[in-house]
Amino acid sequence: MRGAICIVAAAMAMPATAFAQEMAVDTRAGSAGQVAIDLARQTRSSIVVSDPSVASRMVPAMRGRMGAAEAVRLLARKAGGRAIAVAPGAWRIEASAAARTTVRGSSPPPAAAPVAVETEAADPIVVVASKRDLTLGQLPGQVTILDGESLEAGGIGGTEKITQRVATVTSTHLGSGRNKLFIRGIADSSFTGPTQATVGQYLGDLRLSYNAPDPDLRLSDMARVEVLEGPQGTLYGAGSLGGIIRLVPNSPVVGETEGAISVGGSLTQSGAPGGDAAAMVNLPLGNSVALRANFDAATLGGYIDKPLLGRKDVNRTRILGGRAGLRAEVAPDWTVDLIGLGQSTDARDSQYAGRNARPPLTSGAQVREGSDADYLMGQLVISGRIGEVRVRSTTGAVRQHLEERYDATVDPDAPRLFSQGNRTRMIAHETRIWQPETHGFGWLVGASYTHNRTVLTRSFENFVTTTAATGVRNTIDEFTLYAEASLRIRPGLTATAGGRLTHSRLGGSGEDILPAVSFAMAQARAQVTADRTTTTVLPSLALNAEVMAATNLYMRYQEGFRPGGFAIESDFVRRFQSDRTRTFEFGVKHGQPGVSPFDLSASVSYTRWQDIQADFIDNSGLPSTANIGDGRVWSASVTGGVELLQGLRLEAGATWNQSKVDQPPVELLGLVARSMAASNLSPTSLLDATLARSMQVPNIAQFSGRMSLGWNREIGENLRLTANGWASYVGKSRLGIGPELGDPQGDYLDSGADLRVGTERYGVTLTLSNITNSRGNRFSLGTPFGTGRDQTTPLRPRTVRVGLDARF
């Protein structure tokens, strides 16, 4: 029937009470008609969307446990319509006359109108990273959710899609596959060495890496990305001092065939062209098994020149990756998922330049630098429920290789290359059981095991000979038990408490070290690298109060830690100790981001950081790691959004950080002072400069902010225009600790815009990045051997991309 879209699922002869029971709802983002198909199948009901304009409206994904009637009403609200029950287990969604009247500018409907009453209900957006199905309002902490549609706007990207949209997330900028991520002012260093990251990155329940860099996975066919500010020690253990970033891919859909493809080409001002392509397919394999796979390829055109080598646009980067998932519904409410993922990143050369180079965007290096990063992951996930108790078990393995090349030339007449290899193997398992909050009480119990082995090797090449430099091997085995429970003390007030017990066994040794010249030296080496064990307890407490409809206040206390390890200093291997954070946080949240007409989230936190692990440049010019003392970090953030007009939304966010190392080690202060003694500074100025390069936690700007404007409207029958524009400011920070890493960076403006015109199935996109063609300085490092060089990592120059996308 023309003008009507009917979505009929198997509406069996079930009693009406069955449709009131809660069930798991997990739909994709898309048009109301597409979401209705998913919803009808999952709730075993019949849904008819009678108005084509309502059926074509885009709605976000729906997830959580709810009754069928509640789910249909929620879908209707998101599509700007209303749901009418026409029979047990059958509904019709039609356009809301009240909503149309409001758009025309007349007075809003009376408060007693049914649609107004329905609008007051909170959307049950479930935070997967809470590990026990908490909604945004129930979670005592700051969380940002980026849906898959926004991540793919303007073309598939990597981690930069997150850093551009979340003001509290920052990154180093050595290059794709080599960066470190930071959240909320908790940053340690500029290099990826033996220290564990301060941010935990996950694909589902499996950690992406332990002490390896961000693999910069392509965010293709993602259901969402969740960013939880830290510490998150109770739920995620070691390496979550700053927080966690959780990638949630779309799961295979049983009984449905679908696919998507997108291609794009880009032109970079003063640089080389690039291109990208992505494809996805979902295939049913019988009545209870489905396969979902996606493939990504991209070439990022270079824009840095090396005139001494006679090469232009040297920093071209090629990325090739894919992911496949196989889901089997083995029993009612039980599924088994097998997931495989791989990505290769080839950076042909470095992306840094001389700060005052002429012409601009040129590097004086006389060697080819760059990197090769390879990443592989596999995981097996079993999930289900026993009555009201949920069960989820994840087992996986990761292999990550990174080969980096740096210019290590000291004498211009004798170019020299430094190579560093980082090879990581990780095996991890986690099983948890939990019960979502019912009757004011919810709980979670879990256990996990992680084995990680990292080998760091180094060498120098002068194009005639290759000389091995001292390397290091680190191994760790972690055994963990954790639990968390929440209790509603009184209506609107919930208390949460949790704890984590981790037993770690650490080991390692030196690689390519010089032979011991005496028995005493051999004994000392053996003592340093001897295996050792540590046991850590991480408690957490929180209060969450609903002070009015859709408004919550919370306070929480959380701890985090990172185990120690072995680092290289000159030709020796030495031990560094574990570090630990204790954070107090107060915050407020109102509304649902992207859904409510107005939403606001703000927090203030104070962190004490004990025995900070950080990098510095040792006497031989190589990066090393040490504990640099205790510190404190104050952090404040605010984000919000408002719907200015129907389809026009303004969002903004800002973060402020103040960090300080209380008392750096005397050895580090002496190293900095000696390096600056030749600068002819007065004693007072020398002291100030020494402290400035030694007492600020690195890589975190004191202030950063972001603003965006989104526009979504119909411009014809089945034709929609979606546009987004954004601008962000990254404030000043310091590269790191010590004489060579104390250089300033940041203080730049970045911007971008994307536009899509098309139907639900086909579209054309236009994207513009770095609109102002700002050069900036994202990172004051290209090579750690840059003594006497003023290095800068500029933004990619203004780039325009045109793309096509299709779904079938």
C-alpha cells in the first residue's frame, strides 16, 4: 500500500502480559522504518509505520531492557510521532499532530496531552562500559557516547574522530599507530615504552593493548564509542588512571541480509591527494547464525617535504584493515560470538617539520624515517542469562608489532638512523556475572587474567653497519577479582561500592646488553631483573542523587594503578616502580545528550598521583622511563547541547586542568639545570626555567574547548540534508619532563565541516578539514635525537573530501 510502510514480525498468539515483560532491545541507528524492523523482530510484535515522513526520519540506536510497549512508544517519540495500540502485540506509529502544530509556530499542546506525558519519560540509554547495564542517569561519573553514525560522518576515520569530538581526550601526534591517548589531565610521557598506558582501550570486553601504543583502528561499522573518565580501577584495573575508551562494534544480525559501501577522494592543500574505501556485509547463515564483516582501506596524502633528500610529500600513510564477526544463537538468550580483527599501517616517513623552516612544512632530516604498525586480535565471547542473572565470558589474544625509524644524525656528514621495534603478545580472559538494578539493588562479580609480553629492541644504522643498542623485555601476569554493588538508600538516592584485588607477577630482562665485566655486575643485573610479585587493592565509593526529573548529582572516590617494569637508561636496564592515583570527583548531569532539548554535564575532580611514571631523555640521547615523584591534578569539564530549532542543535564543551609535580627527583633537576647552564640565563631565570621543565605533568593543556553545530532537515521527498560544523581550541602544554622534552606545544585552533545529501540508501558527502588552514603545533617532537633542533608537528593542511555511500 503506497504511503504506508508495514513492518510485521512474527506476532504469535501470546497473552497480553507477555508483551509487558522486559526483554533485551538492541537496534541500530537509522530511519524509523529500519529501526522498527529490528524492534518488531526482537519484541516478536507487529509494528506499522503509517506515515512515510515519519518512517524516513533518522533516529538513534535503542538499547536496554524494556517491555515491547515501552520500546514502541520510545521509537515513536524519537521519530516525532505517537504509538497507538491496535491489538495485543500490535502497534501503529503515526505522525503527531501536536508536533506538527508546534513546528508551525503555534502554541504547544496542553500539558495533559498524551504525547507530552510520554516525552517526560527518560530514554533508557544503557552504558555498555558500566559492565552491568547502567543507564546514563544511574552511572555516577562522566561518560560520553559517540554513535556510529556521527563517527562515520564525512568518511571513516580513526582515533582522531574521538579526539575531535571529546574535549577531555587528547593524543600525542607521532603518527598513526604510534600515539598515546590521555583523558582528564592524566598524562605521563610522549613515547610508548615499557610503561603501561594511562587510558585503557577496549574492543568490547577485550583490551586492545597493555603497554603498546594506540593502534588507531578504523572506526568502521561501530554501534558506538564510549568514553568513561577515570580512574576506572574497580571495573578495569591497571592502566585506567585517566579513564577508558570502549569501542562497541555492530553485532551480526541473525536473519537479515544487508550491506554498505562508501568511497571517497581527498585533496590536501600543498600536499598529495588521498583516498578511502569501506564496505560492510551482514549475511544470515541459517536460522540462528549470522556473519558480519567490514573492510577498510585508506591512503592519507603526504604534505611534508625533505629537500635534502629531494623528496616531496614524504609522509604518506597507507592503512588496510578489516573485522569479521560470527554470531550463533545457541539457545534462548544465549549467544556465542567469534571476532577477528586486523590492521596494517604503513607511514612512509615522519610528519614533523622545522618550526621556522623555509619553505614551511619541510624537514632537514637526511634519512627516511616513518613506521610500520601491524595489529591482530581474536576473541571468543559467550553471553547469556540464567533467570535475572547475566553472564558474559570473553577470551582473546592480541599481537601488535611496531617498527619505528628516527633520524639520529649527530654529524651532518654522517647521517644515522635509529630503529626501534616493539613486539607485544597478550592473552586475556574475563568472566563476569551481574544482575541489573531491580527493586533498588544491583550487583556485579567478575574475575580476569591477563598475560602480556613486550620486547623492545633498538639499533643504529649508518648505511654501512648496524649496531644493536640495549633493549628490554617485560612480562606480566595479572590475576584479578572484582565486585561492585549499588543500593537505593531512599527514592532518588543510590549508593555504590566496589573493590578490585589484583595480584601481579612481573619479570623481564635486558636485550642486547653488554657482557658483565665482573661477577659483582652480573649479580647486580640478576637482582634488578629478578621476578617479583605485587598485590593491589582498589576500592571505590559513589553516591548518585536524582534531584529532579532528568537531573542527577553525584560524588565518587576511585583509585587506579599501573604496575612497574624495566626501562633502559644508556646501556643499562633498571627497574621503575608502580604508580597509583586517588581521585575525588563531584558532578552534575541533566538530560540525554543528542536527545533532550537541553542537556548539561559538568564535573570537578582532584587527583593525587603517587610515584608518577614518565619518560625523559637520558645522557645517551635515548628515551628512558623513571618515577619522577608525586603530583596532583585538578580538572574541571563542562559539556552541553541545546536544540535551537527543529533539526538545528548546538553543542559545546571545555576542560580545564592544573597539574604539578610536587618534588621532582634531584637527579632530574640536575640534568635539566646542566643542560640549560649554557643558555646565559640569570640564576633566578635558570631556576624558573628548570622548574618549568620539571614540575608540570606533560602533554596536557591547561584549557581546551570545542563547539559544534549540527543541522538535519528534509529538503524533498525522501531526500535529507545533514550538515555538521565544528571548531576546537587546544591550549598550551609541555612535551614532557626534562631538558629535551620540556618544549612547549599546542595553542592552536582546528576546525572542520561535513555535509551529506541523499536518501536512506544513497548519499553524497562533502567534507572540509582545517578550514582556516591553521599550521599550529600538535606535538613538539619528531625525533628524540633532535638536540639543537626546533621541531613541530603541524596540522594537516586544509583538506577537502568528496564521497559516495550506499546501503542495500
